[in-house]
Amino acid sequence: MEELLPESLETALETALQTAGDGVLDPTGSANALIFLAIAAAGLGMALVYVPLRLYLTITARSRRLKLLQRIRKLRDELSSPKPVA
């Protein structure tokens, strides 16, 4: 049994190499490549839309938050300062 194992492995390897050269193992190689390229292009397109949109939304949210915090501080200062008595 041990003597047959290396011989059968060699035979299987030779057969696989011969059929791979003929293109028998992967008849849809170009179709798989096109599907991969289509998915990669879709991912790239989504990234090109997502990144600028995410940056814009982050920047505008931060500016709104900053304005709100400044308004809160101003109101707090107004409430904490004593009113002049007339």
C-alpha cells in the first residue's frame, strides 16, 4: 500500500497538469474573472460615493454640534451672571 501511494500521487499530479494545460479544469475562467471585475468595480464605485459623503456628513455634524455647544455656553453664562437691579 505504501508503495502505491507515491505512484498514485504522481499519476494524479501528471493528469491534473495535463488537463490544466487543456483548460479542462476551469472552462469558465474568463467568466469568473469578469464576475470578479464587476464586483470589484461595484465596490470601488460604492467607496467613491461613500467616502466623500461620509466626510461631508461628519464635517457638517461637527459644525452643528459646535454651534449648539457655543449657544449652550452663552445661555449658561447669561443665566449665571447676576441681573442688574434697576
